[in-house]
Amino acid sequence: MISTGSELQEVGEPPSQGKIYNSNMFLFSALIENLGIKTIPIGIAPDNITKIATHIKTALKKADLVIIYGGVSSGDYDLGKLACRYTTTEQPVN
């Protein structure tokens, strides 16, 4: 599981201005694990296609399924979708 968003910080870290806690990781992990599926938190990827793609590559080495959540939109500004393309093609996405 990969959380995306430059505004996120890990739960337990001292509060930072302009940041919010990555509380959805706990919600999604609990829901999925309730189905009997093990989750592997990969961490927070900032709003950057290359960094999200790096997290995806790490996740693919550890898991059979990768869940990416966060972001602002679908369409042209869906960085998770663009990072997936970048990860599979090894070419930068414009």
C-alpha cells in the first residue's frame, strides 16, 4: 500500500505546519486485513511522478497487488496513474 501526497506525514511524528497525518493507511490496512489479506505499508510518496514510481517498484518486489491511494483527481493530474505508466515503460511521462 502506497499513500501519495506531499501534505502527508506519518502518525506519531510531531505535527508540522501544512501537513496532515497519514491516517488512511490504518483504515485501509484494517479493512483489507479484515478480509484475511496481509498488507505491506510501503510509505508515503510525495506528489512527484518519479518518487511515486520508485515506491511502486519497491512494492512490486514485495507484493502481488499494489494499492495506491491519495492524489487530487483522476485524469491528467492523476500522478498515481502516470507513475504506473512510467514504472511499466521505463520512460518519463509528459
